[in-house]
Amino acid sequence: MDFFSIPHLLLILVIVVVLFVVQNTGVVEIRFLFWKMAMSRALVMLFVLIVGVAAGWLLHGHVKRKN
């Protein structure tokens, strides 16, 4: 049985994500222009990741169409 099979890699990924969330439960305050909110540091990082992936996907499509 190969250790680097999909189920093993998914299990490792889930463990890493759970450890990350448990270690980053502190509340941080986010201020942008006139908005102000407080949320978990892990949620802030997840939001930034989602925005980055969406921006990369949109820019990739734009560059691909341009060529």
C-alpha cells in the first residue's frame, strides 16, 4: 500500500488544517476604510485565501483570453 495515496494525503491535510484552526482561534480586529470587525484569525486567513484564489482564477482567464 502506497503511503502517498489520496486518502492518506487527505487525512494529513485535514490534520494540518485542524491544528492550524486550533492554534489560531484568537480574535483579531480588522479595520478597512470605515469598516471595523473582529473575527477569528483563522477565518481572516481563510477569507484572504479565497479572495486570492478567485483573483488568480480571474486573472488567469483574462491573460489566457488575451493570448
